[in-house]
Amino acid sequence: MQRYSKENRRNLLQQWNESGKSGSAFCEENGISRTTFQNWKKWEREERPSGELVEITRPATAALCETGSIRIEFGAFRITVPVTTGQAEIEMILKALRDIAC
């Protein structure tokens, strides 16, 4: 059984998040047990402060703000909403994602 350091686990979870692949496909490609992978995700959620902030960058041009969309990624979930979506609706989406994933 291979042991992974905390740094290795975090790097692999980040690679998975960026890959857009399902957890099963990522695990199969990287020789990781699905149970082990689920445990990593659980540990990461438990270690991360609940109010952790993330960096949000502003689009390069104002035109993007008028016609663009917001992409929300949470684990394997990827949701795109119009840029005109209000704060309350985005909060509801985030809460729903958290409830589904946890």
C-alpha cells in the first residue's frame, strides 16, 4: 500500500479539480483507491476553515462583465450562471453544492 504525504494528497486533489474528470476516472488513471480518494476529500474539507476565502480576479475588459458568465467549480461540480445572477442566488447555489457534496 502506497503512502501519500499531505502535500502529495493536496497536489493530486488539485490536479483532479483542474482535470474536469470524474473521481473514478482520475483514480483509475493514477492508481489510487476510490476509498482512499474519498478519505482525502473528507480530510481536506475538515482541515479547511469553514470561512476560508478564495481569490477572485476581475475580467480584463468591461465587455466581459456585460455578456459573460460566472463559472462555479466545487469538486466534480461545474456550474455556469449569467453574470447578472444576484448574490442571493449564488449563495443558494453554493449552499446546495455543499449539502450535496458533504
